[in-house]
Amino acid sequence: MDVVFADLDPRFAAVNVYLGELKRGRRMAALADLDPRGFGPWLPFLNLIDVVLAGDAVRFRFRLVGAAQSAAAQLQYQGRFVDDAVAPASRRRVIDDLTRVAATCRPQYGRYGMPFPGRGFVESERVFFPLSADDRMVDSILALHRYPALEEADAAGLAPQAWHLEAWRNALAGG
């Protein structure tokens, strides 16, 4: 099922348009195409997830975790695999969404509560966008999140900071 961006928070459509501009005739943008400045105020709400082939299995590893995502989760999981980092209550759904993106090469939308330590289930929305170096196989996934209640409570604390750009530049350079 295709994501209907007009029905979602404007951030999802804005990132979809930005990625569309980077495709230049391809089905998917590539990780190498990304410029973190192009994400504007949504940079802290982005995660970059590597698609890792491990034998016959596919696993997903957080390459970069946005500051808003880390604040919502109240833990650091950059460098960890999704199946090791995401709480058991949501793990299967998140992995299913990521697997669908990798299999279809199309964005995937999800809206569900995520359990976070000390906060219970926090209502969240996300769109997972496929990225591909060869335009055939998804090798990275860009995840954009929205946490309505948290964003209302701490809008200033979740605003982009200068160090976000540096963290993204390092991650895009392979660090």
C-alpha cells in the first residue's frame, strides 16, 4: 500500500519531496546523495538504518540516531541492531516495516505506540524511506519520526543543533 503523504504531518511530505529531488530518474535516492541540511528542522527526528545481509538473514543496524529519537527513547542505540535495541513489545512490528521497505523499495508508514522506559507507550508516527546505491537493492533506510506529545512538551529541546549536522556528516562519510 502506498503512503499517502497528503494525509500525514507535513514533515513526511517535505522529506519525501527532498528525496524525490535526489533520485534524478532513479527509483530511490542513494545514501551518498544526502545532505543533512536538506532535512531542515526534521534532522533530529531522523534515524539512518543500515540493511545488513547476514547469511540468509537480513538485519537492520542503527547507523545514526537523531537527538529527538534518543530523547524519546531515553537511551542510546546508535550502532546496535534493531532486534537488540527495540523493546520486545514493538520489535516485530518495526522489523516487519523495515523488511517491507527492503523488499518493496517503497516507503512504509507506521503509527503505533512505542514503549519507552519510564514513559510507557508513547504515540508515534514514522515513515521509513528506502535508499539504494545501485537502485536495485535497498542498502539503507531513512526513518523519520513524529512524537506529538513529546514535541508539544519540549519543542525547544528537540530543535536542530549545530552538532546534528556534524554527526550526520560523519555518518554519511562512513563513520
